[in-house]
Amino acid sequence: MSLGNYLIEYLDSGNYVGMDISAQALIKGKELVERRIGREKLEEKQPTLIQNEDLTFSEVGGQVFDYVWAFSVFDHLPFKYFEEFISNIGNVTDHDSRIFLIVMLKEKNSVAGGIPYLYSFSFYNPRCEYDYNCLRKLLVLNDYKMEMIDTRKHWGNLLRNLVLLELSRR
Ligand SMILES: C[S@@+](CC[C@H](N)C(=O)[O-])C[C@H]1O[C@@H](n2cnc3c(N)ncnc32)[C@H](O)[C@@H]1O
């Protein structure tokens, strides 16, 4: 929602679907957007907020999205969730859809991919760092190509190897 907060202004009414596995995150996200653009404007946009159970997209089955954003989701989740996402995202996208997401890549030559002192931060989880070659292999296997749009070594004053990817069908 922190991204939806800014994107929603560019969307046609009824054309935004937000998903999160946590009901609380959906409530907080809605509050955040309401505070920024106002309740009335948010209602005009008629967003659909869905609590998903897994990453099969069964809750939004039958719809095809032009844009999919997983903003700051997979940099917090182990690789198996990303595998689940890639196996199923074709259910709600087509050849022209554009998919954007952020991942955290393993850094070669560093201690377990990061800097030891970072382990004290709860949101930094070395299990969520993806191996670049595994990532590429998975995408090729599923017929996706990727483009690195941006990289970010720093998050505030923390070091993280964050990458913004755009995925599209080969
Ligand atoms: C750092 S937050 C980012 C939230 C939101 N995308 C944003 O930009 O504000 C990560 C979110 O991923 C959600 N999440 C974790 N596992 C998930 C899953 N399997 N499916 C959907 N959402 C998930 C968490 O509940 C949490 O709200």
C-alpha cells in the first residue's frame, strides 16, 4: 500500500486490486491512503482489497492485469514464495502485462550476503536473499525475461542489495 498510496491517483476507478496475506496490513494500508488522498477520493477509485491465502491468485481468477507490482514483498520472503508467484502469475497476466517487483540479491564476497551487524534488525533476513543464477534459471524455465530497472545498496543507512526488476513474457 505504500506504493498504492501514490499509484492510485493514476488509476481509473474500479481498476485497482490490492492483495495482502494479512488483514491488518490491508486495514492499515487503506488508512494510509485515506489519510493522504481523503476518504471521498478513495471511495471514488473503488479499489478492491483482498486477503489472499497463497500466491495462486485464485481470489482474482479470471481477471487480467496490465500492471502487477509486488512492492517490498519478496525482499521479505524466502525464494519458495517467489517460485510460487512465478508459477501462478500467468493466471492473471498476459503477454503485454508488465510485472514489477523488488528482490534482495545475495552479494558475492560478503558475510552470508550481508553485514553481520544487520542481523540484529528484524526485517533483515538473510534467508530472503536470492541467488542471481537461481532467479534467472527460474524465470527462463517459466518463460519470463527480466530487466533490472534499479539497484539500491542502501536503505536508510543500512546496506541491502535491493533490485527493482521488470518481468515480461519471452
Ligand atoms: C514490507 S510489507 C509491504 C507491504 C506493501 N506492499 C507496501 O508497499 O506497503 C510486506 C507485506 O507482504 C505481506 N505478505 C507476506 N507474505 C505474503 C504472501 N504470501 N502473499 C501476500 N502478501 C504477503 C505482508 O503481510 C506485508 O504486509
